[in-house]
Amino acid sequence: MSNEPDDQTTPPSGSAGGSFERRLREAKTRHERSVKGPGTGGRLNSRGMGVGFRIAVEMIAALAVGIGIGIGLDRWWGTTPWMMILFFILGSGAAFMNVIRVAQAYDRQVKAEREARKGSDRAEG
């Protein structure tokens, strides 16, 4: 064991304590941004994947419901395959409307979080 002081406990020579704190904050900020990815805010990547799965499930569900109703009506009324075709088209339209609705809501949320992050960055600086 040497009698030299530990590097972590000794203040850097020639710099004030405030300067060290500032550099430490800057290093933590750079590290967080590199870990989270540029401009994503971290959680947005995994949340985006969740939104993608939600969109896929909603598309499949809308199509399945449309086709199911169409097949049921075809059997009941004996109009095979016209109701299935009609409700497939209606189900497709509903699926795409759901995709647009979910994507717009996600986009609004991402923009609001970016604005909040910009506001907090300005308050720190």
C-alpha cells in the first residue's frame, strides 16, 4: 500500500470546487444522451416499439372483426361472399383510421416531451 491519496478523494489541482461540479454535471448529461440515443429521450425507443405492437394488434383486430361480421352476415342472409368483401373493406378503413389516430397521439406526446426537455435544459443553462 502506498501513502499516496486516492484519486477520487483529491480535488483536481488548480480548479475550484464549482468548476468540478459543473464538469461533473456536463459529463453526466453527455453520458445520459449517449446511452439514451440522440434526441430520443431514452424511453421513447422502447415506447415506440410498444406503439408499433399496439398498431399491429389494432389492425389485426379491426380486420378480424370486419371479416367475422361479414362471414356471419353472409351465412345468415346467404349473400356469400359480398358481405365479407364489404366488411373487409370497412374493417380495413377502421384499421387505418386507428393507425392514424394512434400515430398522431404518439407524435403529440413525443413533441410535448421534447418541448418540456428543451425548457428544462434552458432553465439549467
